[in-house]
Amino acid sequence: MRQSMLFAPTLRETPAEAEIISHKLMLRAGMIRKSAAGVYTYLPLAQRVLTKISRIVREEMDRENGQELALPIVQPAEIWRESGRWDVYGDEMFRLTDRHNREFCLGPTHEEIITTIVKNEVRSYRDLPLRLYQIQNKYRDEIRPRFGLMRGREFIMKDLYSFDVDEAGLEESYQAMYRAYNRIFSRCGLRFRPVEADSGAIGGNSSQEFMVLAEAGEALILYCDSCNYAANVEKAVSVISQAAADNEIKPMERVATPEQKTIDEVCSFLKIAPEQTVKTLFYGTDFGYVAVLVRGSDQVNEIKLGNIVGGNKLYLASPEEIQEVFGLPVGYVGPIGLDPAKVRILADTLVEGMHQVVVGANEVGFHYQYVEPQRDFPKVEYVDLRTACAGERCPHCQGHLLEARGIEVGQIFKLGTKYSKALGANFLDEKGQSMPIIMGCYGIGISRTMAAAIEQNYDENGIKWPMAIAPYQVHLVPVSADQLPVAEELYRDLTAQGVEVLLDDRNERPGVKFKDADLIGIPIRITIGPKGLAQGEVEVRFRQTGEDARWSIGEVVQNAVKFIQSALKATETQAL
RNA sequence: CGGGGUGUGGCUCAGCUUGGUAGAGCGUUCGGUUCGGGACCGAAAGGUCGGAGGUUCAAAUCCUCUCACCCCGACCA
């Protein structure tokens, strides 16, 4: 490609709307332009990157017996009603109505539609397993689209759905995708980590996310410093050693705590640690209120809580609400005296092992101390409810948990029979019995992967593309028009060898060309200038490392090919 | 949905407090001088000041409504 012909309007200044690196650099490098909040145009450079990522994804999907198809974006409401998600998805779904007043949505995901297709065509166990995928736009009307391509309302996703006859088959499909995903992100040149994940709205029981490690990541992950345990904080569990009841057991005692409402206030007033208190929160749910007990120092993990209580609605009740519904004063609320018949009481498992605890007395200005949970409020359900934190112990070994931020670029789920049952996708097994198909689903955010790659590969001058997903592999920069004939010759020779070359044939000053080259971030920059040419050489700069080299004109093609191949191989072998 | 902020030429922004009919830098076009890390000189094009309504002799500026975009939050007693 000749740069004079390239549609890549670069910017000297960063548009005010961009906050994070990838967004800024993609705007500046002339890769994307916004058309609405969370909706972007991909200009040619971005499109090339997306195509390359997609190609890698396709290769790895196909290698694991995936078959590409294309599902409709516009989907009828009925199948969503059948699965029960027309209402569950709520405002996040872009909905539309046709001229006959029939309802549709723009597909936020494709379980319903593909399950319907498979249900209509698959009859026998002999038709299975199937692994079907597509790479296509998804539409989600996010509460708050942000960070450029990171959280868009229209984005590109690869989604594969597996259909198996039994759990063992599902496990095989799941592992196949796990392998494929590891290869894909390695080949893309990313530093990433698979972590245990909550399965969220899609449902199912087992799930892992692939996180690209980067500061800009919206997800917090916890990982063990000595084994390979790693989990999204939404899912993470930790082990906390608790003191045994070596203290003497005292009778519960009411204690005046005037004006001491927060955990911190109560703790400093009574001279105790937050770990010795239990706080009581009320949540509103689809099934009425639940009381939730956790240590004063802990945070309720609302994802875990939501999974336990079920339904769609989950919110922390306001002080006014608690006063009105229960007649209890926030700041002094406690489990003692709560009637399990009237309100479901859930407590974090840690609470069960606590001793000499301070809790609210359900009376303004008073708390109870020396409370023994098992003695004083025995009728509670103990479940894992707390948010795990860095520094705590790994649930699998004696290691400690560390924290990192990650960008979720992929997630794999075992769905089981959730959709096949809802939509009646059955097959006849060897005995002639009708059985629901066992499903899995596996997504990769293609456009987000591009953004994530930039978050991991940039410097103050611009992007540093990994070789495998760079829009071009070699950037030829003749210093002036005098060197253009030599550059053209190299361009021709490199292109003939299959090298992807961008030739800066613009009539610009060298400084401008160099600045644009750094910004766009093509891995190998070859400067053809009078100084080098006098010695029959060109100057080479590797964008990733910043290293310089000099190649004689005659060896440019072979050196470039060699470098590209070894760069590709480095990530590819790492992937195996 | 709550809170905060911003909308002025392609980009970054000034002007608004105290109304008087729109500016700078960059970019773009033309001419010239330049030419190894975003050159210089000269000329020029380009703006319904997000939109609607109102106040006023007069509105980018004041008031009301509205739209869009950005950020924070949807938080723990």
C-alpha cells in the first residue's frame, strides 16, 4: 500500500473525548472514528488489524473442528420469550418493531437463534457433536459505553456454540476451546491469563475468562503467587484463618454506643477491630428482602449474592426503606431478633466461626457485644458471600493472593441444558430416548482484543503492534523524493515475497513521516536515506524494542522475511 | 437512572463573569524558501457558536426547555 493512497487521517492532538491509551491512539493513528456513544467506524488500518485477529481466530476455531456460519443480527422476539431472556436482558437489548408491529431485537448474543436452528435440524445423536461459530457484530445497549472500543454498544465478537450428547462431550468441547483460546491470544502477542469466572446472565455452571493484563482493565483479578489459581474477583474465594474460641465464652451484653453508626465509629468507640464485628445489610430481591451478614471488614460480593438468591433484581435497601419495612434503625441493625420466618437471613461462612462479636442491637444507640453467632443467631444460612481480597490465602494451596487488572477478551462457558431445555432442542440417543442437547458457548471480543493489544503495546510516540496483528509488517520511509525509486524497488521486492508493506511515498518532511510511522506502529520501519544509501544500506528500526539495525540493500528482503517469520514463530510456539 | 462536566471552523482551545454581531494555534489550499524527528514566510478558504424557544434595540454571552458527548457513581450502615 502506498501511503499517499491510504485513508488514515492521523491527528497531532488527541481528541478530548478519549480517556484511555488505546482509544487515544486509535483516534490519533486514524484507525477509528466515533459515530455515536459506543459506536465506531473502523477505518482501513483498524480493519486490517481486525481481519488479522479474525484470521487467527478462524484458524484456531477450525483446528478444533469449529465450522463458521453466519446468524442473523435481527432476531424475532419469540425465541427470546421462549428462553425467558426477553425480559431478563432488559434495557441492554436494542429492540425494534417492524411495520406490522412485530417485535425484534438486535442480537446481543446468539444462544437463542442458534439453538433454534440446531433444534430444527438435529434429530439423532449421530448428528452430534457440533461446533458452530461466527464472527459478527453484537449489539448491547450498555448502561455506560466507555473507553472507546473497550466497552462499545456495537462490537465484533466471535461466538462459538458447542452441541454435545453428554457431559463428557461438553467437557471435550470446553477443553478444545480452552486450548484454542490460549493459542489465539498467544499468537496475537498478548500477555494474558485465564481466570475462573462467574457465569453471569448467560447462565450455566462453569466458566473461565481470558484476561489481558493491563492497567486499563475494568476487571479485577486475584491470582495465587504459588499455584495457578486465578479468578475474577466476582468469583474469587479465599481462605482466612480464624482464631479458635480460645477466649472464654461470655454472655451476650447490650452496650451503649451513642452516635456510633458506622463500623469504623463503633470499632474505635469499643476499641475493637472491624474483623470482630458483623454487619447486617438488607437487599431487595424478586423474592422479597434478604438480610445479609458479613464481617464488618468485608464487602458483600453482590454477584455471589445474586447467584444465591436468584431472580433479576438485587439492590441494597435504603435506610428509609429499612426503617419503613422493618422499623429498624440503620447503623444499629443486627441479626438478633430478626425473624427467619419473615426475612431470609444469609451469612457469610466466615461469620459462623467468629466469637465475641459485636453486632447492632436493632435499637438506636446500642450494640451487642460478646455475641456468639452459633449461640445467639443460629437460624441463618451460611454461604460464601464475601469479596475476596489480595493478601488472603489461596483456596488451593498455601500461597497468597495477588491482584491485577485485566481486560476480558474472551470467556468460555458450560451452558448445560439451559437453552436446549427452554427451546426444546432434543435429540434421540442410542436407546431412542429424547434427550436435551448439552451446550457450551465461547466468545472472543475481536474489537476489544485489538484495543487490549494497544493497551499492552505502546509508548509515548504511539502503538507498537505485535507482528501477527500489525496492519502492515514493514513501513518503508524514504527520507525524500530522491530515495523514492529505491524505495519503490524494495516495495516491489518485499511485496513479491508476501511481505505486507506500507510505503510512505508522501511528499512530506521526514519528521512528519517518522512521527506518523511511530504513531501507526508498524513493527519494522525501514528508512531509506541519502546517508545509508551512500553505503548501499538502509536503516532499520524495530518498533517493539526500539532497536536499530543497518541492512544492505541486497539483504533487505531476506532479512525482513526472516525477522517476520521468527517474530510470528515466537508467539506461535509460545502458543503450543 | 443519580451526580458532575463539556458542546465555538477538521483537531486543541480562548471569548461567556460584565450582551454590541467571532478569535488563536494546529490542520487544509495556493505561492515561495526549505527538507534526517510534526519547518519558515506570505496569501486564502473554512463557523446556523449543538438545537428550539424566550428576554433585549442587540445574544456565543442572560433565562427556559431540549439533544449529544465525556467523567464519576449506581457503595456496605
